[in-house]
Amino acid sequence: MVATSVAKLNLPEKAQDYFPYTTVRPSQDEFINTIYEGLKSHKHVLLEGSNGLGKTVAALSACLPVAKEHDLRLLYVAKTHRQHDRVIEELKAISKRMDVSGVSLRGRCNMCLNPLITRHTTDARAAMEICELLKSREQCSYHANMEKNSDRYADVSAHVSSRPYKALEILEICRAENFCPYEIAKFAMEDTDVIALSYMYVFHPKVRSAFLHHLNKPLNQVILVIDEAHNLPSTAVEIASDGVSLFVIRQAQREAERFNFPSIASFSKRFRAIMENILSHTARESHVPPEILIEAIKKKARIDEPELFFEHLHETGTAIRQALLRQGKHPRSYIHRIGEFLQKWMGTKDDQSYTHVMSNYVTKRGTVSAKLEVVALDPSKITTPVFAAPLCTRRSAFQEHLNPWSPTQELQACQGLQSAKRFLPLFQESTFCLLSAVGSLQPCNKELRVCIEKWSIASRKLRDTPPQMLGFSPPPTKFYRNWWMPD
């Protein structure tokens, strides 16, 4: 393959300013032109390119001049930390030519120095909740040091926001300064051009709300780049789904006994019996009609008003977590977990875009256990709030909305790839959005078929998901051959 000189490329002048290399790879110039012209025309862009094309630097070179011109923030969403770091590496190369800045963000679990979080949390939600409790009770020395040494904190934050920095580089700077890395990165976001981050920051409703608050820009003032967008449907379904196991319920009973909540201990014991009864009727997995479980909780667990009781579980769990935190212990509450899950169960019982499942599995000890799940069927529950954000800049110029049910709309593709028909109800109202479904060496149409199949994520859980679910038509009443009814 022969590289092409930048001077001979037919690139937009502004995009060429941000391209840091003297040569480009085959089709890379077309990739840049497609993105740049799409953004200037206020259109979505869906591209596929093989490995080695240089998609990351091409996307940055095309997006940065538009972002700078319209005072927009560039959010580069990718799945792995390595991909985030790659964005910053390319941004460092660009910074040798142009004044650009950026940070890669990781979750609090990975950007925290407090041992209570680093040792005891494995998911972003738990880390966020514990972090907020620690700060509210002034039990985090790293956060407190930023207030004690505010001048130095301001200097470090300004330094981080002035150039491209990887998350681990920020972590090491803050380790030396005894500051909170997450807070430094959060502060730097307001003044940086590019933020490389995970899907969760943009698509998880609670995480997105906090993130946009600190970004100080709404979604309609960003250019959104989604790398490997074929992962988005499965990620969205994971975000919208929830589950609770027999182990969690047993632990909740012990927790209630330890903290002297006899009514919750009694409920947990009866709730476990209900789940074990369902398990005895389940070969592998079975649909559990949500209203039937609620009725069983009323009768067998003796809960007259389930909704109020589930709220009580959640509040009690919160109080237990705060008490554990005051004692310097890991603030985990299984009661809180059950309350949170049952509130989700209650809130989705009449929503046909969710199904409710009992599945069994074999534990590491070789025993059979079970998990009760709320499984999302429609990724658009998560993606729509993001893609429905209208642009505020020259809004009258953005009235050509993408109708998800329009018959056909041609999407541009890179050289050597076929133009593709629109295939997913993924985009709603107009927004600055670049979708880059990358990494495949197969023809575009095959990749699109794979994406369509991923949209029927219910097949992971439902053996009998009807084909019409691919189009998200209203689902039928029954999904499963196996039905459970209380004795």
C-alpha cells in the first residue's frame, strides 16, 4: 500500500491543519472528507473501516475544526481503556501542530486513590455512591486536601486542562499531589477540547446526568463519536436490565437480622422461598409474569402494599450503608440491592419493552442457584435520550431529522465499501453525531446484518423471541414455553 502526501490530498483546509502526519493511508483522506462534510452539513455519519485505516486520527482531524468553530465539546466514546488512550495519543500528535487539549476518563473505581473504593467496589454505580457518602461526611482525605490547598489544586487543574492527558497520567500527578484524580479530571473537562470516555458516561441515565453537570454543556452542544458502534445495542440492554440472585436474598436476611430489622428478615426469608419455588419449576429459564410475582409477595410474604415496602427496603439499605461508612467499613447493603431491584420490577411490570425472567445456574461450589432478572428488549430506551437531543447552534439549519422508520436513506461509506441502507431505529432527532462501526474487514452489508441481529438482544435470554421484535413492534403476551404459577 502506498501512502499519499498530505500536500496532494483533497482535504478541507481546516481539517488538514489538524492532521498531524505527512502521509495518509489508503482511504483515510476519504474518511476525513466524509466526516467533515457530514458535520458541516449537520448530518449523521455512519462509517465502517478495516483495522489499520487510521480511523481515530481521521475522526479527530475532521471533528476538531468543527468543534472549535462552534464552541462544541468533542466526546469520543469507546469501549476499552486502550481505545481511550489511543485517542489521547493521537491528540498529543495533533497538539504539536495545533493548540488542543483533552483527557481520557475512567470510572471512579479506576481513578480513585481512596482504599475504601479501590478495595471494595467493582462497578461504577457503587463507587459513585460510596464516593458521595465519603465526601458528604468529609471522610476522604484526597478530596479534603483540594480544599485545604485550593491554590495548588487550581494550578494542577489548569495544567491538566491545557494539554492532552491520559487517565493514568492524571492519576500519577494526583498521587504525588495527594489530590483526587477523579475531581481533577472532572474539573479539567470544562476547558478541554476532547474527552475520551466509556459508553456509560453518555448512555447510563444517572451517570450521564452527573457527567453533563460537570461538563457544563448539554448534549446538544457536543459532537459525539461512537467507536465500534455495533457494541452499543448490547451495552444499552445491559444498562437497562437488572437482576438479583438467591445469594443476595440470603445475605439480605442475615443483614436484617444483624441490624435488628425483623420484618425485613422475615420478608427476605419468604421471598427466598418464593424464588426457590419458581426454581423448582424451571428447567433452565422461565418467564415470570411480573404481576404474578407481586401477587405472590402479597400473599406468601404478607406484604399488603408492595410498592411502599420496596421503598422501605431501599431507604433502610441506605441507612445501613451510611452507618457502615461511619464505622469505616465497606458500605455494602444487600437490603438496598433488593429494594432497588424490586422497585425496578414494579416499575417495568406494565412495560412491554421489558421481560421478567428466572434463570438457574451452577455456582463455583457446584450447587444450583437462581437469578431473577428484568431484561430489557429495546435498546432505544437508553439510546433515545442521547440521540434525541436537538442542536442549539443555528437550530433552523438542523430541521432535516432522521426518521427511524423512513423507507431508505443512503449512508456514505469509505472507499471499497458499499453504501448501505439505513437499518436501525437508533437515531431520532438531529444531533452532532458520528457513528463509526469499525474493526470489520467484511463488506458493510454483512456488518449491518450483524448489527441488526444484535438489536434482537433478547435472544440471549429468550428462546422464543418472535422475529418481529427486530423491528420493535409491540411484543406478544407470551415469550416462554415455561410458565410459572404460584402454588
